Amino acid sequence: MENSIEHKMTVKFHTIAWQGGPDGYAELIDQTLLPGEVRMLPVRDVRTMWDAIQRLQIRGAPAIGVAAGYGVVLGIQPLSDIDRIDTALSKVQEVCNYLSTSRPTAVNLFWALDRMKKKAESAGCKTTGELKEILLAEAQAIHEEDAAMCRAIGTNGAKFIHDGARALTHCNAGGLATSEYGTALAVLYAANEQGRQFSVFADETRPLLQGARLTAWELHQAQIDVTVICDNMAGHLMSRGSIDLVIVGADRIAANGDAANKIGTYSLAVLADAHKIPFYIAAPSSTFDLSIPDGTHIPIEERKPEEIACPWGVRTVPEGVNVYNPAFDVTPHTLISAIITEKGVIEKPNRKSIWNYF
Ligand code: MRU
């Protein structure tokens, strides 16, 4: 798996890899340690995978989907190859239910688990050993397809990055958030590969600083001109005419185009609208949730107050003071100029254009 995807260029790390056969293990970059340390975390059981997703050692909607696929493979490893197939199939259900409780917002998690369950049910395996092989192949297919989707998103979106453009991005929608290459950052990587000169402002992205720690790390490695700003500086830059476009990823897109992404994205979209700056979302088809009519139905993860009150062990809010920590917000489709996917570009997304797309 590790070397099966051809790299031209820019992204020189593997966010997640599988080592060995069905009884092997997953290995992922522990993103909680970046940018200080690049350390691979071996994940040898499903509990460790659940924990890695919950603690954001692996994060970003598509990467969570890939991790979930491998999590299912790990979850059935304790079964012996001579266990009955119906025992194995109910174990798959149990493992999927368990992994689905790790994080609520990114639909890619549920999409990947559904795909693993469907594969298990439809494959007609006669033995548990055979099922293990089939499910590893399915998890690897999710992984490889995600990489291909990211490439295609980059190709489809590169035209929006003109020479001299100053792009603003939020959170991390790069190679670290996917199998490789990213979604929003894929567009930037593709424009870079096409020889365009541009610069990027990365919102630091409070409270967990995915922009400062991860996006800046990636873009700097790729030798793309990146400047980190605090989240509350974006309006100032826009008012000075210093931003030409905003481009972000998404964790779940409803049937009408409303899109959930990292908390703070909605404010950026409102600001972009006020300053007549295009606001793009880049996301694969696996991020669309057509079962929900609009963004009000997207579950918003609420994380521990300590992430705000005591980040990295430093108390920044007095003890006993209330803290509220929603991890995502929803940008209404009316504020989105276009959604860039692996199949093309949905301009001015709405229920009809998304229906036509699918
Ligand atoms: O909490 P995180 O770090 O998982 O949030 C990630 C984001 O909001 C990303 O922008 C989104 O998943 C798109 S990743 C290609």
C-alpha cells in the first residue's frame, strides 16, 4: 500500500499506512505532536484506533474515514480464522457501532463504516479468514480511492488560483487530513505544480491550532509561501484588500449545500461575502450527506473545555469559569461560491445543482 500511489511532488509524508496482511497493523503520523515532532504511531487494536480518532492523532474528515476502515480490520483480528462466519459478521457490526462513537460530525467516518459493513454482508465469505482478507482489501480501496479523489479535486480547482493570488485557508484540509494531498490544499498543491506563484494565509484555528501547527507545516515543506494569522485577523486583511479568495475543506455537506467545517469557517464565509471575496469549499463525494436536507441536521461535536481553558497544559481561563467548545460550524450554501469535488465544480451550490451532480 505504502508506495502504491505515485507521488509527483509536493506532499512527502504518509498520513496513514497499513503494514502487512490482515493480521498487520496501521501506522499513522501522531498529529497531536506536530509540528515539534514527526512520530509514527503504531495502531494494533481497535481501541487504540478509536482513541487516535477521538484525540485527533488522526483527524480531518477523509483521513478519519480511512482510519475507520482499518479500524474495522483491527477489530476483527482477535477472531480466530476458524471462528464461524456468522460470529465474524456480527463482530463487524459491533466494531462498526463502536467506531461510530469516536467523533460525530465528519460523515466520512459513517460512510466508510457503512461501506465496510456492506462489503462484509455482500461478499459471501465462507470463512472468517476470507472475510479478514476481503475487509483489508476494502479498507485499502477506501485509502487509495481517497488519494485519487484528492488528486482530482486539485486538478479541478487549480484554475481558481491565479498568478499572484492570496488565498486564505482555515484549519487543515491538506495531506494530513486525507490519505495524501488534501482537499483545499490539493487545489493549492496542483496550482503550485502548474507553476503558478501565489501566497497563502493560514488561520491559526483556535483552539487546537490545526492551521498554525499542521497547514503551515505542510505548506512550508512544500515550499509554498505561507503566513499564519490569528483567526480574528481575517477581517482586517480582507478590509485592506489583502485576500483574493478563501478555500477550506468540509466535514459534512447537506443535500442543499450547507457545509460543516472547523469552527470559525462560518465567520470567514460571512466576512468573505461582505468583502465580495469568493469562498470555495473543496471536498470529495464521500463528504456529502444526502440523507439530510440542510445544515441544521448536522451533529456538531462539542469537545472538552480544557482544550480552550488549559491548552498544552497552560491555564488560559480562570478555574471555575464556564467554557463552551463546539468543534464545527455550518456555512449556509448561499455563502459558498462553489464546491470543488473530484468530479467537477458545483457553482453556487443548492439542492438542485447538488441533485444534478449526484
Ligand atoms: O477537528 P478536525 O481537525 O478533524 O477538523 C478538520 C476540519 O475541519 C477539516 O477542515 C475538514 O475535515 C476537511 S479535511 C480535508
